[in-house]
Amino acid sequence: MPYRYPSEPLAVMLAGGMLRAAILFTLTLLFAVTVLGIGAVRANTPHGSPSLAKSLTCMPPVTGIASSRDGERARSKATYAWLARVENRYGRDFVDVNLTRDASWHCGAATGNEVTCRVAAQPCRLVM
């Protein structure tokens, strides 16, 4: 019998197909939200090089709106909606979350027990 590491089998592998897909989807969206937030902080932080500001081409702000029973899921879905809208409107070059400007999230109770989140940010791209 081959040696098995203590971490095998992973909890994700034990989960059923739908649960596994939900876990991976949630982790992917959480990663996207984290990267978008880090990008917004970096873009709003003054950089030592004024040439970076001259190299940026920014478009008007785009919003993404989504609802869910869970606040974090609503926020993730709104971020995904923002990414999809930016790509549809301005192309893949503007989806670089490290170059977003003025990112903000607003979440609040909607009808029933759902939470609606709205993410708004100005997409930018680096022009060389």
C-alpha cells in the first residue's frame, strides 16, 4: 500500500460535486475581491513616480450590482459583475485590478432577507 500523507484526502475532495464547485467558486470570488481591494489601495496611494500617472489611461467609473442572502457572496458577485462589465465595455486591457481608481463597495439590505452590494471603480490601463 502506498504511503499516504496525513492531509489526504483533502476536505474539498470529500465534498460532493455541487459542494466542491460551490467551495471553489467562493474561493475564486474571494480571491478576486481581495485582489481588487489591494489594487484599489495601491492605485489610490501616491506613487513616487509622476510618470506612472502620465502612463495611465482611465475610463469613467463602472458599477457592478448583485444580491444574495449572504453579504460576502453578494459582495463577491458584485465584484465579478464589475469585472465582466469592464471587459465588455473597454476590453481586457482595463481589467487589471492593480490599476483601478476610487474603488468602493456599498452593501445594504434589499427585499426580504437578501443583501444587495454595489461596487464602483474607475478602470485604468497602463500605456507604454
